[in-house]
Amino acid sequence: MKAAVLHTVNQPLAIEDVILQKPGPREVLIRTKVAGLCHSDLHFMEGLYPHPLPAVLGHESAGVVEQVGADVTYVKPGDHVVTCLSVFCGTCDNCATGRTVICTNTDVKMLPGQSKRLSWKGGEQMHQFLNLSSFAEQMLVHENAIVKIRRDMPLELAALIGCGVITGYGAVVNTAKVVAGETVAVIGCGGVGMAAINGAAIAGAGRIIAIDTNPVKLQLATKLGATDLVNPKDGDPVEQVKNLTNGSVQHAFEVLGSKKTAEQAFQMLAVGGTATIVGMVPFGEKIELHGFDFLRERKIQGSSMGSNHFRVDMPRLIEFYMRGKLHLDDWISAKLKLSEINEGFANMKAGKTLRSVIMFD
């Protein structure tokens, strides 16, 4: 099969022939139909997070089941599915207490370099990325890395739910548990930030402040539920938020993954407020906060993939879309071929796109 391979950080992905194993017990072979380009992939491409190479990246995807291995009961060939990197075992302590998103069973949620599902040339290991590797014509995954979806859901939109949407929406609804009437600020209006804004609107937030330097993205944010817009080019975003709210916000969501914006998210909190860090701050970088602020019961927390229960959350998100509550139709900026993947990432890095997707035949 054809796949986009990362051989060296800060170098273009190469389209290569990669060998995929047959499905083993509890494994599912999927024909990839759509794969989204995510900033998380870019972090690994730029070496901001380590991963063994060569590797097939990609983790936001949808497709159709082709084959199933022994003991698979959840899906059958022909089923439409969305993938999720939050693969779970169902039996470890975290899974058994309802926190499947942070499953610790490395037999199922395999660590980088552990999977042997992909190979290259004369049997050399090709590393699987986040137990998925969706920049390829096919994927071989554990059955607990997928969720079945209704067949009338467009797969290019369903793929977005597999990472960007569940991450932003889930950070608001699952991690922070925003309730009706609360005031929310979202720093960064990319795909995940838009999902956080839309999620806050679905949750009934009383005021939703979108923060970004791109005026086009800010205007789209209003369609998704933002009530106020802040452009950091117009001045300190913390002060702008405080002026808008005559104080501060109860919830701030950092979705860019930078030290500065993570600190700003905490600084714009009201007494008792919570900052949720959704973006991937570069590996090894530290965030500095004033210790006194914690005496006012301000909190900062992380969110992994929106603290999801994806087999429950993703079908609900699809229903929200079908009922006009989740606005996905404006998210896709470009539909690309696999051969155009490097152009897609270049446009992402330049801030020209909200979400680009690879469309497979």
C-alpha cells in the first residue's frame, strides 16, 4: 500500500510502498477513506515531540472495515468507522474506573516503537504512529481504537470528529465540565479551538470569547457560537478579556500549545476559575505561574483527547451534526490527494487553512 512516511524530522514526507500485516486476534483492517492533517502530526514532523523513525504519521481518520481478526465481535466488513488514538483495554485500573482515555495497558495502547504491524522493504520495521498511522491507504488497528458510525454521515466530516472535534468539545464538556451560563475564553481558533467554541455553545455557556490573530477564523468562530472576539494584535489579550467581562472568565482553554498562551489562559481566570491546557506545549518546555494565584483557588489542568469516552461521545457528536448543532461543513479548507500532503502541511503552518483532509480512492 502507499503511505506518507516521515524519515527525518524537518524533512518532507515521502510517499512509499509500505507492507501491512494481516489482522491478528482483536485486530481490524480498515480501508482508509479520509485522513485529516492535524497540528499534532506537525509537532512530530518538526521534532518537537520524539518518535522512532521511519514512521507513518496520521491519526484523524475514517474508513470502512475490510477484514477482522479472530475474536473481533464489535465490527464486521463493510462497517463505517472513525478511528481514535485513545485505544483502550477495558480492564486496567483507569479503564475500570471510567477513564479509558488514559488507559495504561501497553499491550493494547502500545508505546512508540512497540508495534510490529508495519514493515518496509526487506522486512525492516516501519513504526506505527499512535496505534493508527492513517496517512496510508489501509490501517491495522485494535478493535478498541474504532467506533462504528451511521452510514449516512459523510466520512470526510466524520474523520474530523476522530481527533480535532472530540479534543476541543471534550475539553469543554468532559474535562472542564462547563455548565450553562458560565463564561468561557478559547485561545486559538484552529480546528480544535473551533470545536471548543462549538462545544461551549452546546453546553450553554453564557459568554464565549474567541481569541486569535486571524480575522477570518474569528468570523467563523461567531458562526460556531462565539459571542465576543479578541485579536491579540489589538493589545494584551488578558486585559482585553478582563475589560470585556468586567473581571475575568470562569474557564479558559489554551489550544495553541505555547508557553505564553498557557500562562495567559491562567492569568485571565476569575477567582475559582479553571484553565484547561489542550494544546501540545513543546516537549520539555516549562510554564511559569504566580504561586499566590493558587490561594484564590484558581486551577490549571491538562486535557488528553477531550477526556473522551469515544464510543459514546462520537455518535453523540454525529447526532449533533445531523441536527444542526455541530457546524462541521465550513471546517474543511482543502481536500487533497496523498501526494499533496506536504503542500497541505505547509499551508497549515502558514495559517492558511482550518483543516485539510486527504481523500483516498
